[in-house]
Amino acid sequence: MSQKPDETVVQDEERPKVRFITIDSEDAGQRIDNFLLRTLKGVPKSHLYRLMRKGEIRVNKKRIKPVYKLVLDDVLRIAPIRVSEKTNTVSTGLNIVANLEKQILFEDERLIVINKPSGMAVHGGSGLSFGLIEALRALRPDARMLELVHRLDRDTSGCLIVAKKRSALRHLHEQLRNKTVQKFYHALVKGHWPTKLTRVTEGLRKNDLKSGERVVIVDNVNGKESETRFRVLERYRGATLVRAFPVTGRTHQIRVHCQVTGHSIAMDAKYGHEDFDVDMKGKGLKRLFLHAASIEFTHPLTEERLKIEAPLEPSLEKLLTKLVRE
């Protein structure tokens, strides 16, 4: 008799059970609805509110409202909840997920720094079943929390920080606001980048096209103030490898600041130069040559200043060997 593999086993072995959670110092002080949304991933907000109204979720054996703020040593009792199977779409058997383990550059009890692959979105959505954060959660099923500290464009590779504790997320967000996190990118750009061009400050504004595509354009009147600092790393015939340091963190900032100077980044589908891209493609480049090469920040627990570096993927290294140095 035919049967879908493991279908009945899943139903028997993974029958939901009552859960008890004791609130520690990391989670104290936040609203219970926000805590539950993060802890019970995949459960709709409306369903959680209904469970609280019915008393299926209690704190210290008492009914609570969604606005209740958790206190240290509170004990949550959560009635059995069956999460939709659709939320468990990430398989650790997929090569792209399994390979992420090899891309972890640093990990401790507070955070993970990973060398994000090009072509992988940081999170699911817009037709994507999962992104890097969902894949990491599949690799670390026992982690109470994994949240993105910042983002990288889908086609950009390199250093990305993921917080494993709420206090670490707050601490790192404060560093980002205070501009004490330093992110350095490597980009291969068209032509001869002038040595004296060390700073680009064009204002940037998001613009939605009729097709629904979102692009960023230069707008020094209504755009947001933006600054990127550049330094030449290596010169090649027809191209330059530059280091970019974004002082501000606008969407597509480095890519547009390169484009506006006449030195578009290689294989940039939105802001690239067609002839340059054809040339680079002919030499084997299949992706955007923009890489978050290093990130420097203060560790949220030890207060030690850390600098994490991500090596270029082999395909980018190989391309550079094919270019003629000047």
C-alpha cells in the first residue's frame, strides 16, 4: 500500500506538548506578544492573541494581556500549538544550507558572523521560500533567538552579523546608530578610479519604477544624505579594485556611488555598464563583484574590539588572476 514517506510518523512523533518557559534577564522587560512572536515562529499573531484571550497562554498560572511586560523569573505556560508544516520548509540536507556551516567566521554564545554567499537573500519573502536567517535557524534549532543585526543585498557576499541574544542585538544596533561599526567592502569597478577620488557624498532616493522594480537614484535635493569613502587597492587594465567604506548605510549606496562617478561595479544588474559587464562575463564572472570583506565592532559582552575578515570566494579570486595588472 503506497504512503507518503514519514507522513504518519511526523504526526505521531511531533504531537505538540505543553511548554514551560522561565524568563531570564535577556527576555525580561519586553512585551509578551513580541516575545511569543519571536519564540513561536510560524504561529500567526492573531492566533497568539486568541490563545492569550482563552487562557491557553498564561504567566505564573494567571491570564495576561498581549501588552503584559515580562518580569525576571516569570513562568510561561504555553498550551500545545501545532505550527503549520509550511513553516518548516528549510531542509538542512540542502547543499546551500549545509554549506553555510562552513561559512561561519565567528560564533559564541552572543552572536554569529557569517560569510554570506552571493545570490542568497538575507531572509525569505518576495517569492523566496527561505533566506540566510531561516537557513541558520534550521542549522541551529536549539537557539532561542537568531536575528539579523544588519543586511546585505542579495547579490553581495561577505560579513554579516546575526545576534543570538536580545541584549546583543540591542548593543549592536546602538553601535550601528552611533556609527562605531566599520564595514569595509571590496568592489571591482569599471575603468581607472582616480587616486584623489576618496569621498562620494551624493544624496540618494528610492524610486519605484512602473514595472514595480525599486531602484535608487541620485537626488541631492530630496534624497537622503549619504557618504562613501574609497581607496584604490589594485589597478588592472580597464578595471580597478577599490575598498569602499560606507559612512552612512543607505540602500544600494556603494553601487550607486560607484555608478554616478562613471565607475560601475562589475556585473551589477541594476547599475552596471553593459560593455564592461560583457567583458567581465567573458572572463568568467557570473556575479556582482561586491564583497563585505571585513567588519569591526565592539563585542556586546566582553567590550573587546573585534575585526572579522571574510575571504573572497574562489570565483572572484580566479577572475582577478585573469586581469592584467597596471
